[in-house]
Amino acid sequence: MHANIKYKDSVFSLLFSKPDLLRELYCALEGVDVPEDTPVVINTLQDVLYMDRVNDISFEIGGKIIVLVEHQSTVNPNLPLRMLLYIARLYEKIIGDKNIYASKRIPIPFPVFIILYNGNAEVPDRMALKLSDSFENPGSLTTEQKAMLELSITLININHGRNKEVAEKCQTLAAYSAFIDKVKVFEKETKDRAHALKLAIKYCKEHDILKEFLETHSTEVFNMLMTEWNLDDALAVRFEEGWEGGLETTARNALAEGASLEFVSKITGLDIEAIEQLQADV
């Protein structure tokens, strides 16, 4: 299987674009063993979780549908809500032309949501993010009421040196974490992101860390990480400036970066009609 390299791809999605690697990663994250001939069907959606890049991979394996997200920014409390929208669209894709109004039950794979976190925020090795935390007046809801619509995400810290049992079971993930760590170390030393990336790529090639992958895709890796991290910085600055200037400025800044109307509505609280008017100005 050849990876479909596009401008929007991330290093993570490119690296784990092969079924065999996804099977190995799944076993490490879930602490299970599945036969090597167990089919893996990749069904990643486009432009749902992230508007500007593909940091997510979804695939079916053993009657489950796994949604993996690599996350490097500050942990977003809206991720469970975004996962809910994602899985709804994914089920639509899986069901296809089957008649959901028929009396016969339509079987669907059980969903598993995992965030692989390698950002700079201090987070535990594992933590849960729940959709019910976003419900209005959650204190007034019973446990049974919350369970009527719940979605739970497992966040796993994959920064170098964390969750060693996972790293031991998936050498590709361990190598990826080591590579990202080297980029961060060199950037801290040099104060130059582009130079740090070049140094990290060179170092990892010489020390057999993702050597084959980097030898094949070094240019793509450099461009992807530069684009992704610079965009994160730009969005953070723009949103900070926006909050200082008001919600409308925040909305304009987000729209200028290509954010969807729904995303802008979530971060500002403005209704879609008001955002559409701002979009016309942008």
C-alpha cells in the first residue's frame, strides 16, 4: 500500500498509513494480541476533526472501529464533541445504502477513541475525556441520564519516556516519539525551528530512529512539521489577539485561517448567521 501524500497529511498519518503498523499500534495501545492476518480497513474521513491537516486515522479491526488522533496542542475540551460528530459521519459511511428505517437491526462496529498526546502541556500517562463534561448543568444530571449519551476518549501521553509499556510493544511509535523529542530538544538549543528539524532528521538517520522512513520522506517530514507547528503558533497568537479585541475579531481571525463556520461558532459562541456575515467581510 502506497501512502497518499498530500499537502494536508501529517507525519503521523503518513507514518501509520500501512495496515500492519496500525495493527501493531492497536495491540500496543489496547494491550491485546490479534493474529497477524486480522484485516485492517482504513476509513479515515477528511476535514472533520481538523480543518487544515490530517492528524487522525480511523480503521476497522476485529469488529471495532478505532479512531486515533495525534494531538500536539493544548488538550481541547471540545474533542469529545468533535469525536461525536466524527463517528456519526463514519457510521454513515460504513452503513452506505443500507436502509436504516428497515425493521432488521444493522450491525455496526464498536467505537474506540484514542488521543495520542505529545504536546508540551503536563498531562498524566493516561486520562479520560468525556462528552458528559460538556453537558449544561451536569450537576443536575444523574449517572443514568449522563449515560444516555456518553462518549469517552482515552488520552495517552506518548511523549518520549512516557507509557513505556506501550512503547515497548510498538517500536514505530517509540521511534516517532523519540524523533519528535529530538526536534524539541534541538529547537530549545538552537532557537530555530527549521534548523532544529534538519538536525533531528540527520540525528535520527544516523542513530537508526525511523531511518528508512526519514530517508524516503525527509523532505515531506520537514515541510509537514514546519507547516503544522507554524500554523499552531499562528492560530494561538491570532486567537489570543482576538480575545483581546472581542469575539468578532476572534471569529475573523479563525475564518482567515480557514476554520469552518461550526468551529468558529464553538470557540466564540456566536451563531452561524452572524459568522456568515463576518465571513463575507473576510
